[in-house]
Amino acid sequence: MALPRLLRPLLRGLPPLARLGCGRALHRAAPAPAPAAPDFNSFVTRTNTCGELRSAHVGQEVTLYGWIQYQRQGLFLVLRDFQGLTQIIIPQDEAHAHVKKLLSNAPVESVVRVTGIVIPRPPGQENPKMPTGDIEVKAETAEVLNSCKKLPFEIKDFIKKSEALRMQYRYLDLRSFQLQYNLRLRSQIVMRMREYLCNLHGSKRIPCALEGSGQVLLSATESSAVQAAPHGWRPGQIDIEMSFVDQAGIQRLIEGLLQYSWPEQRGSITAPFPSMTYEEALANYGTDKPDTRFGMKIVDISDFLRRSDIQFVQDALSYPHGTVKAICIPHGVRYLKNKDLESLKESAKSQFNQEIMEIICRPDGSLKSLLTKFLGEKQQSELIQALNMQVDDVVLLAAGEHKQVCSALGSLRLETADLLEAAGLVLRDPTAFHFLWVVDFPLFLPKEENPTELESAHHPFTAPHPSDTSLLYSDPTKVRSQHYDLVLNGNEVGGGSIRIHSAEQQRFVLEKVLKEDSEVLSHLLEALEFGAPPHGGIALGLDRLISLIVDAPSIRDVIAFPKSFRGRDLMGNAPDYVTPEELEPYHIQVSWLLAEKEAKKN
């Protein structure tokens, strides 16, 4: 019986035992002893891979399997497999006419088997760009295992393809060296992570289940749990839940995990990672995920300008959270054009409704700005000192409500860095990896639609900071949380919190602070009432982390089979329409069908 089109791609993603089980429990035999390191020669008929042959192999007969990378005028071709490239010499003598015809006519990307003798390349024809560039293989026999029809695009990393085309023909795109490298590195990192967590630290693996399942599980255990979530539930995420742990303990675990699994080819990372409070991050970088690879920090000049007679400054400072802040752009005059500065100011206006004023340091050390007519020479000199301005620097200044000003300048800081680097000034080392813990987030935030009401800044199960517990009952707006984010090069790659383990405190947060119906979470509250231990956790965004490690422009480049923006699988054309007749053998009924049946009954 044929499977419905919708179910086929879903079942294809399951391991064989899961497909056979169809929901029934399967009895597994006791695990066999771990085998020695696998040797492909023991089960594959190739003798070598296309990336390993060197001068030491000269004179040996080898059998290679791979795809034809390209072929030139019937004289030679380059064979590719998962390890690299090898040049194959197509024989020209009459005795090997069949081999010549077969290899000369085989289309690019055809799968072939070649047996031949490893020979040195002629003097002067070595290719130092190829690891196998000192040798070539003179073909003796060959077989086309599968011929390739006309390709929708060339399988070369430098060939530009649309995202939709790449996803439609993902099985071809996956042949590229870059995606091969990305996915193999991802696999190695994940394996090392599992080894660190499960073998070295005794974590238990749990299946992906209902929200809070790890939290409820830990109400009955002293161990920790690792949940590797599949794509579609929490894409590319590793969840870790631990009992009898504090924030520092979870941070140490993650630092050790990343050090242990970090790829050698990306250098080394040093722990402990630096830490910064949410307020410090917002004040200095304008964001809770700061990129600390470069300077251009936000500088508060409120106190300096408070003594001035500048009206817009005084208006801004008259508000409860009013401030005047600025960022200094090094060599801004040299690298930024007038249109760039106008674009930056327009960006702040459109995104944050924030006016920006520019200040330029001329070659003679004087300032050029609308602001200077309100400042004397001494004040201008003090302003230059406060902002640490040098000749040709440009300052962007903003006045207004603290969070709005910081957010606007933080965004301009990143936009400016892009402009400076596009103009040739290197600010961010692409080989550097700056990890940072951001801590002490607010526990609650005012709701945007109704600022008099509060909502959880993270989630309603986050525990208050130990020093702020009493404020939870007197002034919840001032409570800091035990929520922590892990940031890498300006990207959030992880986040978690210590959870509330007191049922009384959890009920108070839900009912009194958030005004929510606690009955929805009655099972969790009951679990907490039966002696749940202190516990906490963290989730690592694996897709984002790997994409940063390999410097991929998109997380799709580190996912084997990504979905489109609309959640569609363009390769399998899923989801697709399934008729009621196709669903019936699987005892599945779509809700609208049930409603239709009920309507007919009535």
C-alpha cells in the first residue's frame, strides 16, 4: 500500500527501527561492545579515497569511486568524493579504447568507478593547490555506475544559485565542498557534545516531549537531562536541565562543553567567559547581545551637557530616564561619505524615532557641528576629551529616553561597522570568537499594549535573583532574574535560567504578578509541591552556533534539509494535500473533516 505523499517525507526522516515500530514499543538487545575505529576498506570495494593519494602511493594499483568533477577534451578528468579530488588520466592507446570512450562521454556528476596505477605528474605540471596535486591515476578499467542527466546548476561553491533552487535540489547542493564540510563538522561537534554530557558528566537523554517535561522529570531525580530536539519542534536546539545546580554551575558546564567540543581548526577558546549585566550591555552597546570584537562603545555625556544651554538637551534630561549619549566612529571622515551619515541618521529616525546629531573633528582639532555654537572653546575641548575624539573622527549623538537612545546608538554602531569594513577598515576579526555571558535581566517587563500590566521577560518559571526575592512581593518591576544568555560575536547562541522550585512562589508569580490562570499549569504546581529540588537549565542554539563557527551566511548552510521561510520543504514538496481515503489506514482525521461530519449529523 502506497504511503500518502504528506507522510512519506516525514517517515523518511525516521531511523529504520522507528519506521518499523509504528508507535509500538521495541525490545532492544543489550548493546554490543564498542567497535574499533571503522576502516572503510573492510566493507567498501574502493582501496582509497580521492583525497588521500600522495607520492608515497606511486606505483600502486588503486580503485576509486566518486563523481566526475570535470572532464577535459577526453584527456583527463577529476574525480571527487567526500575527502577530495584526484586527477584521472584517460588512456589514449587502442587497447583501452573502451575506457577512453566511456570516460570521455560520461557527463559531469556521473558516478564512476576507476581502477588504475598511481603515477607522478610530469615535472612542472604539479598542482600545489590540490593535496593530491603531485600524482595522478592512469585509468586501466572504469565503469559508469550512474550517469547524470543535465544539471539545473553547476555544483561549484563559487557559482551563484538562488536559495529556492538550492533547496529544491538539495541533494545536489549537498555535494558542494562547503556544505559537506559544514555538515561533517556539525556532526563531529555534536558527537563531542554528547560524549561530554552523557559519558563524562552522566547526563540522561530524554525524548523531546511536552513543554516543561524536563522540569517535571527533575522533580523526581538528582541527575541532569539532555534533550536533543529535532527540526520542527525546536529546530537545532540542545536542551539541558539539571537539579541541585546554580547559575554558576550551569555556566561552568557550558564553558567546559564548548571547550571540549570546539573544533581544533578554529583555534582554542578560553574559559571562564567574561560576564556582563543586562544594564551594562544596554548602556555600553545598546543591545543585550553585544558584539565585543570591536570598540565604539556608547558614552554617556549627560552630566557634561547638563550644564549647557542647549534646549533639546535640557528637554531630554527633564524626563525621568532622560539621557544624552554618543558613539565615536574612528576615522569616520576618511571612510564614511555624506550619504552614509545621512543614511545612518535616517535609519535611527525610521527604526527608533530618534534624532541624531553628528560632530566631526577637523584636521586642526576643532569641531564641526550644529552643537558647537552653544559651546565655548573650553567646553568643546572637554567634549573632545570626554569622547576621546581624534582627528577625522565622527561622533553620533542622541538625546532622549535612556532605552530608546541606547537601542538607536547600538543599532548605528553595528551599521557603522558594516560601512567601515565595506570601505576597507577591518574592525571585527573574522577568526575571533568572543563569548560573553549576559546576566541579571529584569524578571518582568511592562506589556507594550498596557504598560500598567507586567509580563515575563523570559518565561514565568524563571526564579528571581536571590538578592531581590523580597522585592517580588513589594515592587516586582525592580526584580532581577536568574536568567542568563550566552552571546557569541553579537549573536545569542544560548539562553536559560534557574527555575522557581517553590510551588507557593510559582503560584504567586502566575496569579498575582502576571494575572494568569494557574490551573493551566496545575500539574507543574503539584510536582513542585511534592518536594521538587532546586533546578535550572539552558538551551543551546546549535544551528546558530555552527553557522558562526564555519562563518556561514545563513543557518540553512549548516542544516541538511532546511525549510523555506514559509516552512515548506521545496525538495519533497511538503506539506501537501492528503485525501481522507489516504489518511484512513493511519486512523488520522483532520479537524475540519470532523467538523464537517458533525455538521452533517446536526
